[in-house]
Amino acid sequence: MHIHRRIIVSLTLLALLWPFGAVAGVTAQAATTTADTKTSCVYTQHSISGLARFSSLIGRDVNCAVVFNDVATNWTDWANPWILGGNNPDVRWAGWVAAQPGRSLVITQSLVPTGIDPDWRALGASGAYDQHIRDWAAALVAGGLGSSIIRLGHEANGDWYYDSIGTTSADFANWAAYWAHFVQVARTVPGAHFTFDWTVNAGYRRIPFDSYYPGDDVVDIIGIDQYDGIAYAPSPPPATPEARWAGILAARDGLGELMAYATAHGKPLSLPEWGLMVAGSAGGTGGGDDGYYVDQIANIVRTHVVAYEGLWELDDPTSPLALETNPAALASYELHFGAHGDALPGSGTAAAPGETVGETGPTAPPTTAPITTAPPTTAPPTTAPITTAPPTTAPITTAPPTTAPPTTAPPTTAPPTT
């Protein structure tokens, strides 16, 4: 499920325009307008009660949740996201959205079920999965989620998800073509007003963004998952929070370059996954109770065109990654994202599309090593990237995916159960 690391680089980024036309014979509906909305979202291991607990902690109602529909192993489950219902009221996210105006979801959605056709990228781009895409979109619309943000094929530059961009230039091109085609097909479904977010993993594999960017006509938001640590750790590791943040920003193909890329394409930025890492993890670069890191994330949100950000907060107050156990980080979060936070919508210094304000933007040149990170879990994260748990034969039912403790191998996402 997730990713981390920061990076900054002031490079001239060339936009590669993909020649992906509209789906023949149909008129796509416009996506929901998203610009500098600065929506503050939280991931709480898919627990609605956990989100309520977190809201009480910070003194304001969190009205946006990050969820994942990325572990299906067949088209039936894939096209009927578990978030639409079920027997467990703590995971009925569609009902949570419907219960109060202003609530919304960021849905992390896989491009295909795990384990299907090996040539799925080319098949998808050719239209082989169009009916499945329509069924998926129609199900979300029927469930009242037709205006959700969709993180489609997130962290695909990593190699831990089945729907990654692959390993060859042909794979990259087919992946981008299918991503674009997916969006075009989904937008033809009546009532579908999704906003599509192209989210990368910070600094992994040194693959140029242009190699797998689907195109400005289909991408609404450009995002990056960035946690507080440097996976390709320098030796010695940074000794201060300021040095750690500088290393995050200076990494190749990471936060800094991605911010510049979003600006070059005139797209709002997103930070769908950000959060703490256990002190000393990630090769000694994990920041632990790092209020400075939270301050810098907030500075980006305040001074850039940001659609939304999503804190990774496990539904476990005793976790070393939870804000409850990290008082400095909690104090910074309350200052910036609490009841009167200065990084909330309407509170910060806004920037016009394609512009930035302040000094947080890309300035440093790239370094020699790219950054990767492991996703936060109930145990301290490691430096290995994230993967998806082995497919199972049972269909996805009512309970949400959970996160398994990290080991020396990548953490995994377990499929929802009852």
C-alpha cells in the first residue's frame, strides 16, 4: 500500500504529450474541478471509528478519508469495491460519505485484478477490459461515490504491485496508454465525475516521469507518496531534521522533481500518503517524532497548488507511528492541520496554477541515489518497498484491507475479510 521520501530538483522537465484520443463514439464527462483545494485527508486502516477518534484528537472533523481497493484477484470483486457496503458498519465508507455533506473519499484503485493476463497492459490499452471499467465506474456512481478522487494504479514506478509500469519501454508505453484509456472509458459512464490522480512512489527506479505519464488530457492531479525517511540512505545518515529534509528534497525522481513536473504540466499537486517513520529506520534516516517534517509538509501545502494531502495514521494509538505517541509531530500537526490549522483550505498563502509561493519549491540538483521507502504499518516500517499480499480465492467481502507488520521483505496488504 504505500510509499515515502522527499525530493527536490529544479530541472527543465519536458512534457511528453501522448497521442491518446477520446474513446470512439462516446462523449466523456468532465471530471470534478480540482485545483488548490488543499483538502486534508487521513488514512486510518479503513476504520471509520478510527477516523472519528483521530478527529477528536485534533479537534476538528476530518471529512476526507484515503481508502484502498487494490487487492482484488478477479474482475467481479474488482468491479464491486468493498467500500460500497458490507455487514461491518466500521467499514461502510459509502454510507459514511452519504451521512454528511462535504465528506469525500480518495480511492486507491488498481488498474486490474492481481494475477490476470500477463499482457494486461497492451490488452487494456486495446479496449479488452472496457466493460469491466464501465461496471466499476457504474458501481461507484450507484453507491454515491461518483465524484471521488481516484488514485489509479498508484506507485506504479515501484515493482511491488501487479499493476506496475513493468520493466521495459514497451511496458511503460502500454501502461500509460491503458491508464489514459481507462480514464476515457470511465468518464463515459453517466454520473461519473471522478478526479484522476497519477501518483508515483518517491524516487524509485530512476524512470523518467515522461516514460509513463498518461497525458494532460486524462490526468487531473499529479501526486507523490512521501514519508519521513530516506531509503537510499547516505553515509553517515543526516544528523538533524533539517539535513534529513534537505536530503529528501534533493533526491532524484522524488518530491522536488515531481513538484516541478506538476507545475510544468499545470496540474495541482497531491501528497496522498505522508507520515512518520520510526527513528533510525530506513538506513538510519527515519525521523521518529519529527515535528520539523510535519512543518515542511504543511509549508508545501500552504505555498503550492495542492489538491489534497493524506496523513498515514494507523488506527492504533500505541503505534510508534501514531501521532498520539509522538508529541512533537502531534503539536505540529495540530498547528497546521488542526481546528484552526494554517494549512487547511482558506488558511494558507495560495498559489495560482503553475506557480509556487515561498521557498519550498524545487531548488536543489538531483543526487546520485534515488529514494524509496516502505509503507508505515502497525510495526516500524523498513526500507523495502511495498507489495500486495498473495491473491486468495475468497472474494472480497465486508471488511477493509489491513496492513501486515513489515519484515525484511516488503509489507503487504491483506484482502478484506468478514
